[in-house]
Amino acid sequence: MEGLISPRISPVRAYCRQQYSCFVPKFIQTGTKRVSVSPIGMMKQPKSFNSVAASVQPLEASLMGGFDNTVPSKEVLEVWRNAKAVCFDVDSTVCLDEGIDELAEFCGAGKAVAEWTARAMNGSVPFEEALAARLSLFNPSLAQVQDFLEKRPPRISPGLDELIKQLRDNGTSVYLVSGGFRQMINPVASILGIPLENIFANKLLFGSSGEFLGFDTNEPTSRSGGKATAVQQIRKAHGYQSLIMIGDGATDLEARQPGGADLFICYGGVQLRETVAAKADWLPRDIMKEVEVSEESVVVIVIVKAKEFLLFSRDSPF
């Protein structure tokens, strides 16, 4: 799939909170047929949602050489430092996997669905068209979704859990804004301590016998431009002075517009989508491990490889 680079992933059975630590600036504190649809709340929940951590091979520096946004500008750092809310994409950002691809693979239609996902994330096809096409390839039943959730716990991207924890501890509001499905994202939010009301995602619809009916087209995230709408709704409802979107796909990039996100950070730690990365305000080589701020300087440490870091100060020429 052109424009899509997938690093090697080696699963490690462990609690992901033991993987990394990160620090965030303290002052961030600051139409007509009647059917019976199964509500999300009635869906059987697995007994436990212990996440599966994984080690991800960092993207090679050579793959990032064609981008001029791997070093954050002073303006980008300033927005990051003063963010009142951060919205995270879920698939291939907070989580290592694309949820719909994993569910499709579990149901026996993985390859065909993954090809559609690549097209949707690169922005080459309207998101709503890709979503409907992917679901039509395997029509998951309620029982299949429940079985999937029991057997495939979420795999949190290394470092993201600690980053989100620090943001929350420092008073920064955290949201999950995803084109995935709430039934599969609720467990992720629970693991990360994010309120369920802070989830903006799609909903799978099922009939009274658990048969697949489709998805809720009233959700803004079910269509292209939907994440921008969701982010605008979040900002308007809470009056956030500054808001950041972090993700890997074209729908995440769309959120950066007036009234929406002030900044789009392209997270390429799982997937690098070149057409999206080139337009990001900042393209870290991997998740920010540590951000330290003092009155005299700003130092941002970005993971490049196991023990290799880039340091930037406020007095730097960039």
C-alpha cells in the first residue's frame, strides 16, 4: 500500500504502564422499518481489559529525511505548552492497531478491509464510503464483537499511557476522537482513565438478535471532515482557549482548522502516512518521552532510537 510504512512490532505480555515515563509541563494545568437496536450500554463487557504492551521499532531516520517538520518551531512549542485540551486519535496512535482491521481479520476478512483502511487514512477516498465498504465485507455480529473484545485486548502504544496520565494529572483535558467504534474504544478509555463522555466515535448497530445492522450515520466521525466537527463541538462546549489534535491520518489532519485544533501533531510511531505527515505542524520521530519547561528554556526530548535523543532549546535558531 503506497504511502504506508509499517514498523515491525514484537508483542510483549506486560502492563503498558511499566514501559516508559514522561513528563508534561506543570503549567498545562491550566428508513422506516422498525428495528430493535442494541444500545452500547447493554453490550456484554469482558471481565478485564488488561492492555497488551508492545515494543515498536522506531522509524528509521532515513524515512523522515524528506520532511521539514520533524523539528518543532517556537510557535508549535508555545501552543503545546499552553494547550488546555488534547484530542487523540485511537487507531495507530493511542493503540498500535487499526481496530476495524483487527476485527475484520478476526472475522476472516482482514486483507480486503486493510486495503480500504489504507485508502481512507491517506485521504484518497471519502471516509464514509470506506467505512461502509469495509463493514460490508464482513458484517460483524454482536457476538463476534464481544468475542473479539474478550480475546484481543487493546495494545496501547508505548509511552502514550504515561503521556496521557501526565496530561490528566496536570489538569489538561484529554479526549479520544476516532473513526473507530465506541464498543471497541470504551475499554481503551477505561484503561487510560479517560471519562467515557470524552469519547467521540462511531457506533455499530445491532438488531434484537445481535445481527449487524450498520453504523450510526448521525455520528460526525462517520464521515470525512467529521473529526473537525467533533473537535469544534468540544471546543465550543468547553470554551478551551487552545486545543491540539494528535493522530496519524487524513481525518486527524482535517481537525486543524478555525474553531477546531490549533495544532496538528502527526504521530508516526506506528504508521507513517506521507501525505498526512508532510502537512503536519510537527512530525516527531516517535512519541514525546519528556518535555521540560523552565523560565529560561524549553527542552524537548524526542525518541529517535533506544538511547538517541534530540534536544531543542528556546534559544535555538529554529
